[in-house]
Amino acid sequence: EAQVTQNPRYLITVTGKKLTVTCSQNMNHEYMSWYRQDPGLGLRQIYYSMNVEVTDKGDVPEGYKVSRKEKRNFPLILESPSPNQTSLYFCASSPDRLFAEAFFGQGTRLTVV
Amino acid sequence: ILNVEQSPQSLHVQEGDSTNFTCSFPSSNFYALHWYRWETAKSPEALFVMTLNGDEKKKGRISATLNTKEGYSYLYIKGSQPEDSATYLCASVPTSGSRLTFGEGTQLTVNP
């Protein structure tokens, strides 16, 4: 089954403790991206990747890192999480940039206390 | 940052009613307009991707139109059903294809 898989689905952590949210797609898509969803602000892009080893900042990259060492994986890294990073996070992939529809993961609800 | 706006913010209709929502977007540097359906506790699912001025797409009782010159898209739902209850998101894509800029969505509730 074609899908984008995020892990974990839920995470409660403490300020400053490094964490990684994994994202994997099995559709051989070149494009992958991360979004955060906050009430009243909609979905905002954090980082995106056009292909392996090619990543770029989105609209709200501060406090996040990403890597794209393999086509299928695009982890989101929070080196030192802070409470303002409490949010719902989505990973998405698309065959060729965003000229076609994006496929979203199930979401990761992160709480930083 | 492109400013994508959706209206109304929320909408309550009765089963069987037809309804429509609006998405407005800057028409400069525009490549495509995406519509997604997002049910609570699930992930957004694509409904349509439209690129050409005058595009019309249809999927069952849901259809969408695109006007790139004036920068708006309409989503129509004919004969709403309770299972249509969801948040409907639109997002614009620039010519680089690098990002989706989302509106805040229209939350639709269909009462039986």
C-alpha cells in the first residue's frame, strides 16, 4: 500500500531534550516536506527536499533540522525543543515537486513541557 | 510568503444542502492550486490539483473551478452528506514547485 509513515504519532518531551520524528515513503517520490499545524495559523512549511541531499528552508525553519540521505526517508530533528514547538506535525511527499498532489503522513502530535 | 485566504472559516449545513467555499490566492508566480480534505484525527487527502485558468475538476458530488487571472478557486459540494464533514484546505504552488502555501481551511459540518 502506498503510504507516508511518521513515527511517533504522539510524543511528550521536556525542553532541551533532542528528538527525531521519522518520515518514510514507499512511493519513490522525489519531493518530501514537513509542515506544522497550529490553530489559527494553518499548515506552515518547515523544510522541504527536492531530492536526495537537497534540502531547503520553508517558512518556519527556526529550531529544526532535516536530512535526506535516502530517497525514502526525511527525518525532522529538534536539537533543543522548546514549548513553542508544541504542535501537530505532518510529513508529505509528492512525485515531482508539487506539480502533483501531495501525500501526507498520519501526523505527529508533539508536546514540549 | 504568499497569502492564501479561505472563506468562510466554518459552515454548518443540513444534509442534502449544496454548498460552496472560496479560496483566494495571489495570481503572480502561480503554478497550481491544490484542494485537500482533512478529517479529524486523519491526514489531509488530495481532492484536486488544478493549473490552468478555467480548469474544472469533479469527483463524485464535489467539484472545483479555477480562475488564475483573478486569483480564486471555488469548491462545490452537491447534496451534502454527514460524511462530508471535514476541513477543506486549499494551497497554492509557485512556479518553482517547491512549496504549498495553505489557507486556514473551511470547516464544514453537515447535520443529519
